[in-house]
Amino acid sequence: MALTFIIGDSSAPKGHAILYFQSDADILATYVIVLPIAMDMGKYLPPLLASQLGGMAGGILGEGMGSFAAPPVPEKVESIAFVERLAQLRGDDLIEGGNVKLGDIAAAMSEAAEIVQQYSSLYEQHAGDSADSSQEDIRGVQWPAEIEGTVSVEHLLYELMSDRDKLGELSKLVGTMRFATDRSDQELMDETDGSMEALARLLPEHYWASKVRSIANDATEAGGILAQLYVERCYKLLDEDFPAVEEIEKRIRDL
């Protein structure tokens, strides 16, 4: 079926779009992304992150197809006017996906995936390259170090997370870093530090993610207490519990 572009031009897709569906009186939406260069993301995941994501990585990132919807299942949003304003503000295409049944997760995911593939095909046609020729073009390319490393891939994955999910990942990495430091596992330390750096780039400065990253390397008992306090402070900030934040900062200063 032909895609219905509410904002944008089907003959010149931008490669990023808000896709929405109607379910009776509710509006469900997801974000469609076509990567400029298709790749198998799972191939570049460090072992630690790959084990945590499991089969999610392929599902979220389209098994290397270079296009995906995030979230994979459309989520409920305020209204059509809301997604229209959002698309105009961000410069996205806006696509109407038709009707889906609220609560039918499998059907909604299937509808979104089908539209992702159609949108991706339109984009490839507009760009003048098929998926196969795109893969052929990048073979043998010498990537710059800042793109070739796993940090850039993790940055993309972490960017899809909410702040609460990012903090959850940061908390896990603190534990992993202390485990690696206790055992002098330099490879795991370097890998974990790179993941924490990617998260620190995405979290607002007031979370002190860089300080969390630094203190996680301290294998002493005091370092463990400080790391726990820093992470706890992040969650209190997220919940806007500012009296608790002040109390935690006082305990950090005392230590």
C-alpha cells in the first residue's frame, strides 16, 4: 500500500519520520529511522552489552537492515496535533499508518515493521542506491577511529533509552567496573569505561555522570560507598526529590 505522508514528500523521504496509528479514540506513535549506512549493529556490540540485550539488539535494530522503529511497538501519545507539532519542530516526515487495535502488540509491531520497510525502500530509491549497493560501497572503507569504536554504536543504543533506563544502565556499569577493578581485569575495565563514557555524553551534566564514572574505578570501601551515593543522587534528581539530593550531597562532601 502507498504510505500516507501528512508532512513530507513520499518522493523525497528525509530518512526519519514519526509514524502514528489510530485506535478508536487513542493515537499511537513510534519513530522511524533509516540509517545512512546499513550495518549489523550486533556485530559491533561489546560482549558485556550484548549479553545484557540478548535478542533485543536484533529486534530493535532490524538485524542489520539499516532501518528500524523505536519503540518497536507504537506507544500512546496525546493527539494527532501533538505529533504534527513534534514533526514540524524536529523537521521529520509524518506518516499516517491507519488503524490498529489497542492492546494487540503483535499486530501493532507487525504493522509498524511493514511501514518501516516501505519507508526505507522509498528512501533508498530517493537516494539512488539500493540496500545491496550501499553495502557494496562501504566494503574496504577505512573508518575513522571515532566512528569505528564501539562507543559510537553504544551512543546510538543509549540514545534510544529514557533517562531512567540510562541511569539503570549506569548503575549496572558501576557494579561491573568495581568487579573488574577488584580482579584487575584490564580488558573489562576498558570496555566498561567506554560504555560509561558513552552514557556520560548523553546524560545532562547535573547528574554528574562523569564523577560516577571516575569514582567507579575506586576499589576501596569508601569508593564503593561514594559510588552508591552518586548513583542514588541521580535517581533522586530524576524524581525531583531535591531535599534528598541535598542530604546525599552533604554525605558525599563529608566522605
